[in-house]
Amino acid sequence: MNSVVTTNYRAEYLPGDDGIIVDLSEHADRLMAYEDISSELSEEQEQRLVNYIKSAMQMSYDRISRRYDHWKEADRAHDVYVRPDATAFREKAVIADSRAIADTVLTYLMAALTGRNPMFQLEGLNRQSRKSSAIIERLLHQQMRRTAGEARIAQHLLDSIRYGYAPTKVVWDANSRTNEIINFDPRRVFHDPRIQWGDWERMQFVIFSDYSSYDALKQTGMYPKLDKYPVLRNRLSPPSGGWDAHTWHQETGRGLSIDPAERNRRENGGSFFALGDSRIVDECWLRLAGYEVNLPQVDQLWLVASVLDENVIIRFQLNPYGRQFPVAIGGLYQDAHKSYGQSLYDLILPLHDVATWLLRSRIDNVQAALSNLIFADPSQIAMNDLIDRNPHGIVRTMPGTEPGKGIFIAQVPDVTKGHWNDIQAMGLLKQRLSAASDAQQGIPTAEGGVRTATEIQRLTQLGSQRLGVLSRIISSTSIRPMVRMMVSNIQDFFSDNGSIRIAANDSAADVAGMVDQGYLDFKLSDIQGEIDYLVVDGTLPLEPARNAETWINMLKILNETGMAMEYNAGKIVEEAIRSMGVSDLDQFKISKEQMKEGLRPSQQMMLMEKMRGASVKPNDEVQKEVEKGNLVPLKRRAEDENRQQ
């Protein structure tokens, strides 16, 4: 037991056995060498770790599961969901403008965050970092294109909009030598709930829960324990209850449509194939103090552990990504004083439900009016004619009954005629909450609303400013950290020299000389080491040299000051075009062979039109430019050239 010695108001802690989660002192050497020690753990060590991970997951689940009902309703509204077995017409009536609003916000965020080429740009903050930043920037851009990075980023933003919680893994794929972005269902991620929103660096753990077959796990090559102990396949079975073991995974209509623990068999002449039989894999990334694993000489350890079927640890090693968890967590409406952020649907769902009710009550009213509630006296009319209407509309009456007697048609009042206006009012309120106006959605302004182009432009700008705040927050809290993780992975795991397809002039000046025949060849030393850089996306201002407006203004200044003759205007125009996103400009250039052939008829026509429209400066302005030395008379120029010869 530990003892406490009191000195004044301070207490000196004497180490003992208390507080040790698991004793890893005997595995210290292999652990510090980044080796997987899952096969070396004793039964007691393994069980203590499993219990710790399960306790952490349960603590997280108890908090995050409070959001599940909100997320389910958000899915219903976003998907414009109608039950497949819905028979009543009113059940199929759902207001869909919430989805349109969400798509508008997503479109804005995608344009703001990924609208540049390259998608993410690295600005070296000192001379030593510029070259490395330029190379990694292009390498990162190449990887994002190969792995459909835009689609992964879009899913990350969609989860932020829909749930207010978008956990996304950023890992290195050793086989393809590239970064991989993995989107996770928020219901299958459990982070440390003891921290406030956004304080992700203070997390003690984050757990990703997934399913996989035994064979698929072996094929990854990440779990050597499965090769050493193949008997595990037969000895272990999924937790009792199968899917029920992880109740948080039970979401009808989402993700997996079957119980992954269920064996699906196909019988054929006494033989069968067992399909499915998926296993629960909980991947826990955790941070433990040295004393918690009986390694007091170590300040803290960043570890990763994978638990199979809530029973066996099949991976346990130091975190290969250093002192960070490979996860970026996004959210739309950030609040540092809350454990979980709000989503867009948290704001607009109440209005969405009211609007849907208004629509359905309108349908009910119309159906009631069309159904014509009829009161009939069966002693005076033939009831079968009322129940089964004949095509001629004939209703027979009993002999001696006066026409019109014995029947009364009740008129249903139209009490819902104003509902459509109310629905439109709900839509306008949702637009105000989301800043997704009609103009931003590409919808013509409603009659009686904003009429002038100036007013429309002004309102659109104000809405964009509100969405711009959200994009900057998402960028700073999840997108830029995600990019920094990918940059770190490139530096840490890229094991060989490389080559990037790139145009000679489509790069920073620091690497332009390295381009040969359209390829930039680099060494590991060019991308490794300490790099001081800034991640630049669409939410941040561009470096001036990357901004097309900079080059256009330069041309304007040169022309206005009469200095255009002293600079290569063609090169400036090329840089302006490249900064607009056109990388391979050389494909449009006229070859030397074509130059020898002379101008084509179309080019001659363009030149003639240019000359015809050229303006001639008045004599007094020409004289002023001559006095300044900006213009030289042709006669004097010829004389100067003769003297030089």
C-alpha cells in the first residue's frame, strides 16, 4: 500500500502498487522498440488491459449515447426518409427543404476548404522550409487525388453538418505508401468525455469500434498474433448475444444490415460454406502515465491496442504516430463549454417537424373534403350504390321515396388553406438559422421579397460571412490538423526517394530547378527534418505570389507607369494564369515548328483586330514619356544601335 507523508500543506506520494493498470516493466525494451508485444502478454496482463479498455468505452458510451436519438432524427430529415411499409398517403409527405439547406452549406464549405489547386497548400515560413514545404505540398496533392481525398473530406463535412460530430482517422497505408482518410460513423467512435469540446490534445483515449472477418484481419498483416495462434479462430466466438454485445451498433437501416456475428450457411449435399462470422474489433488509442504501467522512468506512453471479440488483445504497441492520436474530430457549431457540439439539424429539426405536420394536416383536410362524409338512411336508398359507386353515378332509392331524401352530404371546411403559407414561413426561418438563403441555393427570390440585384448580392455576402465563420472554425479545428497529420506521416513513413509529376513553372521558385521533363525528383532529406510551415486552405488568404490578382495588378502598374517595355509581360501573364489553377499551361503554347510556319489565319486576324483597336497617345503625352526616358524615338534608337555595333 502507498503511504502519504504530510509536510505542512504538501503531501509526498510514495510509490506502491496502487494506480498500476498493468505492469509492463518486463516488456519495456521491446515496447520501446515499437514492437507488437500482444503475444508476450500474460493472461493477467491481457485481462487487465481488456477490462481497462472496456471501462473506458463504457464511460464514453454513457455520455455520447445521449446524442443518438438526435442523430437518428437528423438522419430521418436528411434522407427525406419514408418507411418502406408506409401505406397511408400522408406518411409519404415529407418536407425536403432541410436537405437542400444542408447541401447548400456543404457546397459552401467544400468550395471554401478545397476549392484551390493544390487543395491544401503549405506555406514555408522561413527560407529553409520553403523547398520542403513545396515538395510535400505536391506530394500531398498527388496522394489526395489517388485516394479520392475530396470525397473523404466531403463526408467529414457532411458528418459535421448532420451530427455536429465527425471523427475521422488519418493513417498511413504501408502497401500503397500513401495517407488514408477513413470516415467513421459517430456511433462507433468513443473518445474521452472528460474533456471539453475542441481540447482533443488532452484526451486520454479514443476508441474505434469495427467489424471484420478473421481472414480479413490476418490479411492486413497488422496482427501477427493471429498467425502464431490460429487456434484462436476456433476457440474464440463473438460475445454472447452477438450484435447485442455492442448495443450502440444497433441502428436499423444504417451501415451493416445483418448481425455480423451470425453465420450464414449455404447447404449443398451435406457440405456448407460459412459466410459472415465477423468479429468485433475495438481499436483503442490511449495515453498512460509511466507509473500506470510500472515504468516510472517514462513520463507518458502513447499506445495502441486492438481487442478481438472483447476478449483477446491482438495488437499492443507504442503509437506509431508519435505523441498524437490519428484522429481529427470535426463539428459545425463549436462551443468550448460543452462536451459535444451542435449540428445544423439540431437547429432546424423543430421547424422541419412543424412544416411536415402542416403539410400532412393539409393532406388530411383535402382527403376529408374529397371523401365527402355522407349520412344515409338505408330504409330510403340502396346502400350498395353508395359503397360501390357505379360509373354512371346512379344511386337508387326505395319506391315512394322522394329524390334527395334520406341522404345528407356533409361539407368539410377547408381549415388548412393557410398552411402552405405557414410552411413557407418555416422555410424562411430555417434559412435564417442556417444562412442558406434562396440566392445561395440558386433559387429565384420569391415574389414580394428582395427585388434588386444589389440587394440580392448584399444579402448573399452577409450569409457567406456567417458561413465563412463556420468554415474557418472547421478549418482550424479539424481540416488543418488533418493536413498536419498527413504531412507528419509523409515525413515519418516515406522510406525512399520519390518523384512527382509537375510542370516546370507550376511550383515555387525553390524547386523549379529540380523539375526535369515534367517530373520533380526528390530525396528523403528534402522532406524530412524540422519544417516550419502553415497550412493554407480556402479560408486563409493566399501567399501573394499564388494570387492571380497580384499578377494582374502588377501588369496594370507596369502599363500605367510606362515600365512594361522593361519586363517580360508574357511571363507575368503565365504566372497569373497558373495562379488561377491552370497548371499545365505549356500544352497551349505554340511549338517552334509552328512558329517557323508563321502565323495562322486566325492568329493573323486577331493581330489585325488588335492593331486596329490600338490607341495612340497624344503628342504631349508622348513627349512627356520621352523626357522621362520611358519612350525612345525610333530614329534615336537606330542611331544608338549603330554606335553599339
